[in-house]
Amino acid sequence: MTLKVHVHTDSPERATALFDGRGEVSHLDVADMREQVGARAERLAAAAAAANGAPGDGPLPVCAVLAVVSGPGMRRLYEEIGAQALDGGPTLNPSTYDLLAGVHAVAAEQVVVLPNSPNVIMAAEKAADLSDKQVSVVKSRSQQAGLAAALALDPNRAAEANRMAMEEALDQVRTGGVARAVRDDGQGRFAAGEAVGYVDEELLAWGGPESTLGVVLETLADDAELLTCIEGDGAPLSAASVRRLVPDGVELELSDGGQPSWWWLISAE
């Protein structure tokens, strides 16, 4: 029998000692969450400083990020980590021209574009082909996934190298979300106005907002250490109610995105 055990503790040596004489440990990974959070904060500060520096503050970064967003809070979240945000409108669907203009407005000669929707990827790739700049496209399919990818940016690295690093970061992230159903389900599972919950684009739960969000959070929390939950416009639960739904031992970052259509956008790392 093989077991996979995930433990949060301040004394890892005591935890591993429990298995002495009881079996063979085939793989052991010990990480300091305090160091990880500190390193993440340093990356955020460095990226923001590189992207937001005034022209007279020093040389421009080699590479920067353009992210398609919807919602004022979502724009702020991206700009706080050094990305330039392009308003994709309520449906997150900018034109190729909008994307091309956004690329040219970025203060760097090389740009990585985060489409943040499967419907925007083709337009982003077309804009990359038309641009005079060196542009790479990371095929991010959601705004919450794009945030995780943007953290992997090194402003002193070329766009293609950043694309590979950011796609690797995407591979480590699971995503989900809860939205208000806009119409009755054809299979009779839910009615318009009820909550529908997704994990990795698969419909997983439906019904009341609290129970639906609870299922999505619990599913994403499995084997995760950090959940990022971004509240959208009109989300029907308080921050305290959301926090009560998070399983024990999992850290939660709760932010206001203001995005339309989705009550909560969630990622798990």
C-alpha cells in the first residue's frame, strides 16, 4: 500500500520520525512556507518596481507583461505585480487591434501577453505576429491563472524565456470559479440565478452560493497550500463567510477583483 501524506508543522523532523520502522519513504519534500511567502513578496515588489519606474529612474526592463483583464480590482491586482492591464470589457474579448495597441504601449521592447481567456488566444497570437516588438503569448485561460503566471516574470529576461517560465508556473496551478447561472440548465440541475461552480473548466457543483463555493474550495484545496480567491461584482457572501469555507491547514488570500459574471475566481498552488 502506498500513502501520500501532506502535513503542516513547525517541527518537520518530528513528523517524519512517525514513519520510522513503519515503511519506506520513497519521496520527501520539506518546504518552509514562511520563506516561500517572503520570496513571493520580494518578487512582487521587484516586478512592480521594474514595470512602474519613471523614465528617468534607469533603463527600461527588457521584458514586461500585458494582461487582458475585466474589473477594476482585477486591473489593480495585475498592476500591483508589475503587469500592464488591458481592459477586455465585460466579456473579456478585445480585438486584435486593441491587443496590438496595448503591446505598443508597454514600456519594454519585448512583451509577454496573457490572454486570460481561451477566446482571446488567437487574437493575441495575431497581434504578436503583427507587432514590431518581440512578443510571446502565454496561453492563460483565466484571469486567476494569469496572475500566477505573471509572478514568474523576470524583467531582465527575454520574452521567450519568460514565456517558458510562465507556462511552467501555469502547470502548477489549478483553477476554479463560481458564477451566477444566466439560464436554466437543460438537464434540470439548476435554475437561472443559482450558483454554478467549476474546477478546471468542469462543472462540479450547483445550488446555493455557500454550498457551491464550499465544494469548489474543498476540491481545489486538496494537495494545495495556498488558495487565492478573487471576489467579483455582486458576490453574495461576506469575506468572513468565505474564510469559514476554507479547509484547515490551507492559507487563503482573498482579494476584490470586481470582475463581472464571476462571483469568485479561485486558484490553488
